[in-house]
Amino acid sequence: MERARDEGFVTLRVTTPDAIPHAQDHLKAHLAKGFHGSMDWMAERVAERANPKILWEDVRSIVMLGMSYAPESDPLAALNLKDRGVISVYARSRDYHDVIKGKLKQIAGVLAAENEAVKVFVDTAPVMEKPLAAAAGLGWQGKHTVLVSREHGSWLFLGAIFTTAELPPDDPEADHCGSCTRCLSACPTNAFPAPYQLDARRCISYLTIEHKGPIARELREGIGNRIFGCDDCLAVCPWNKFAEAGRETKLAARDDLAAPSLSELVRLDDQAFRTRFAGTPIKRTGRERFIRNVLIAIGNSGQGDLAQEAERLLGDASSLVRGAAVWALSRLMSRETFFERKNTYLSFEHDPDVIAEWQELS
């Protein structure tokens, strides 16, 4: 653990590859309900996700590690700044995949020096990190489905080291949620059909990051000014009172991502977007989806002066952006002015989704 602390991890526990026998049934039930939305990769290699021995037959022990990314201040405070965008805490810094993978390799090197084979994973392989972390005793999966630690709350990045070494396993952590339902009640879009179940199709994190098309109209208002991810269910967890702010300097939050101006973000072209978010998780969504999110936030802002920013994008090359701009304008312009714009822009609009946005507001 000393080496793990040197690399910035706050917790380390060990489990075995056969520690999650019910994982496959739970995953199949989740998929059968369609709760994964368009994340088809979740339905691929199900057996490997549920059984690490299938992923790597030589694995004998799994070392699970957690790195805290707890924020220094209330991450929900910016929700009241309607002319600003809210970015999930984890995405306000360098991409954690790159940072943590390098650190895991350093720790795994200790085992490799003992002639043990190792493999490291950070959220990009068919590995069920949360069930394995719970089995190892890092915490438990809360009612919001995120791992919760009594020492670190809901703010943990997880990494795994698979090894051929025979290491003594730790005991799993019991569920300490009790009767609390704060995380479920906090969700703005009612994405939890039941405790311990998450319907990604209604989750703001999924909608603003993974979902590629127009966001369902009935969910847009609930998104508020969240433009990349959502921390509501994590932030309200009572166990966060024990969490100390993350100390890893490579994951320090960038000041310009704390509550960026919507009027500034909506003007980003593709190159400016890539430059602004280079090295962060935000870059992978691409400019089109990100500006879609910004326009939804503008539509929810109630700031009439932002209407001109939305109107400027009615001629954007991206139909996804144009459709979101129509919705934003419908929320900020007078009905009379809006229908004047409709008569103008519908005359040369050919995309069915954008046409549907205009016609929905007839």
C-alpha cells in the first residue's frame, strides 16, 4: 500500500477472480431491460465481464485500487448560475484513464519484479470494476449504482491489476446505504426505476456524453445547465462528509472548466473545441454533441440575450446543432419572433430531425 500511496491512491484491496458469481445474471437483466441505451459495447463479451478468468485464464488475484477525486467545494453550486455551464467534476482535469494507467503500471512493476505476470485495466476493457471493488472491500455499490466508500464517499476512480500472484484476499464491504434515498430523489430526470438500478436512457451523464442523437424533448428541461455529465446523485451522498479533496496534482481541476460561460462555449468551432478541451474527457464527445448540450443549457437559462447565440447556429453545418438551436430559440424568443424565424429557415432545411424540431413547435 505504501507504493500505492506514493502514486496517489488512497485505498487498495485484493479479491479473487471468482468473487462476483452473480455479476453475469445482473448484467444480463440490465441489458434485457434496455437500460444500457445505445452503449452496445456493454452487451459484448458479457461472459468475460462477469468472469475475469475468461478474460485472462492465468489470473489468480485482482488488486483493486481507488484514487480520490473529491472536489474542494460543492459541485452543485454552479447549477444556480444559469448563464454558465456545469461540467462533471471528473472531467474538469486531464483524462483520468491516462493518468491512472501509468500509475497502475508502476505499482504492477513491483509484482512483475517477482516474476509474476500482470495486466492493468482502467475502465476501457471488459472488466466490471465496481463489483470487483465491492468484493475487494473498497466500498459497496450504492443505490445510485456507484461505488461508495465509508472513507472517501462516492468520489473514487477505480483501477485494477490482474496478476498471477497468489495474494490473500480482503473481505467484501457490506452495504451501508440503509434507508437513505437521497441519491434517488436528487436525479433531475428520474433515471432510477428502483434502488440499485440505473436506466441510462434517462441519465444526464449518458445523454450528454454517450448519446449521439437529439435528446428527448421531455428530458431537456431536467438537464438544466449541465453540459457534460452530472454529479447530483454522487454529490448528495451522506458518506461524502468523510471524503477529503483529491490530492493528485495531475488530476487537479482546471479553473476554466469550473463554470464556463455558455456564450463563450457556444461559439467554439471544431478546431477551437479541440484546442480548448485537449487532454480532457470532454474532447472525445466531439464538438457537435458538446454544442448540442450547450444549446440545451442556453434554452434552460432564461437569458434572453443568449437567443442571438442560438440563432447564429441555425445555419450550422451540423444538423444536431441546428436542431438544438431551434429548441433553445423556442424557449427564449417571443412566439411571434420565433415563427418569423421558422418561416425563414424551414424553407432551406432538409434534415428530418431539424424539421421535426420546427414542426413540434407549431
